[in-house]
Amino acid sequence: MELAGAEQLTHRGRKDIYEYVESHGEVRERAARTALGMDRREFGHHVTILKRDGLLTETDAGHLQVAYDGTDEAEHESDGVTFSIRQARQSDITGLIGVMREAIDEETYVVAESVADMIDHEEVLLRHNEVETRMFFVACVEEDVVGWVHVAHPEVEKLAHTAELTVGVLEAYRGHGIGSQLLQRGLDWAREQGYEKIYNSAPSTNERAIRFLEDHGWEVEARREDHYLIDGEYVDEVMMAIILD
């Protein structure tokens, strides 16, 4: 992605600030300054440079967070349901985890379950460091999160052209095109970052997810037999992909 990242920061102080903010998701300036043992003037100077260079930004609450592209918000209406698609905020994390777990409970989605566990453990939504890039967009109805799309990219040179995607919507809000809009937003963002191929995997029993992706141009690339053990039964993993133009 276009963000330079901490791995390209040569100044120790600015690198320390970036890494602290990146690993915490959203922080108060005073808390970061205290944790890093910097005086107010030094810290303020480094933060000003990081903001100027597009690496950090301020939230509406005045907290520091990593700056990402794709912050625009789009509103949609379908069959009387009005919803917006926007980049996830750190403040969405509790609602987002709840939505993911509820959607996952309805139909097994092992990769998404792993993502929900990971962000619940780390307590950080968006990441961009020398190990990984992770982006979420959410669908909201009256500010409540009802769906998500997640794009993850390992910072490995040989996989620089690829990313993995998960997407889901609460049962009560399906059938309004929310999943399609989320999927498109995630793929648009991935394309903007220069990714060429996006992957998604699901158990063969999750026929709705597989059909949804096939309807949007994804293809089955491989099938791993008996890859999952779900409720005492061995289930195949269906590995899907789409090539971005």
C-alpha cells in the first residue's frame, strides 16, 4: 500500500512513535509521549513531521492513529434500508467483533473466525508494519456495524501481489446488496494498493458464501479434502480467488 510504513522511517524517535501508535490502534498523545519517555517539545516535533508525511493523523477525538488511504464514506439505499460503507475506526472494534462472531455462528467461516479472534486478542483493527497490512471497511445502519470486509496482506516480497479477503453481513441485513457493496469496496481498495490476486477460503458446507463469491466473478482454484474438522465431521476447504484488472 502507499503508506511508507515504519520500516522506511530512518529517524529513531519518529519510528518509535509510529510503531507505538500502529500497535495500539488509537492513542492519546500524552499516553504515547509518557510511554516513550519523550518531552513534549520533542514528541510534538516528531508528530508534526509524521502528520506532514502522511503517516499519522488525528481522529475526531484528537487521538493519534496511523493514516490510511480510503477514508471516504459512501451512502447507499436498497429496499428501504439506508446504509453507509466506510473505513473501520478503532472505536468500531467491539461492534465489529460482535458482528463477525454472530455472522460466523450462523454459517461456518473458519478464516473469518480466526480474524475475529486475532483482533479481539490484539485489540487493534488496522495494521501496517513490516510484517502485515490489515484493512477493514464496515457497513453501518444508523451508526451500527452490520457487516464488514477485511483485506490482509503479508509483507513478504514473494507474495507482494496477493492479499486475503473475508466479508460478511448480519443475517437480518442480507438481501439488500450490502455484501456486494462491501466486497466491491474491499476489492477497489486492494486494486488501489497494487494487489493483483485476492484469495478467500471457506468450508465446502458454507454453500452460500461460495455461491456469493462465484456470482461476483470468483473462481474455485483448489479444494483441500478433509481440511477442517467441524462438529466431528471432516469438511473440505474450498480455495477461491479473483484476478484484479
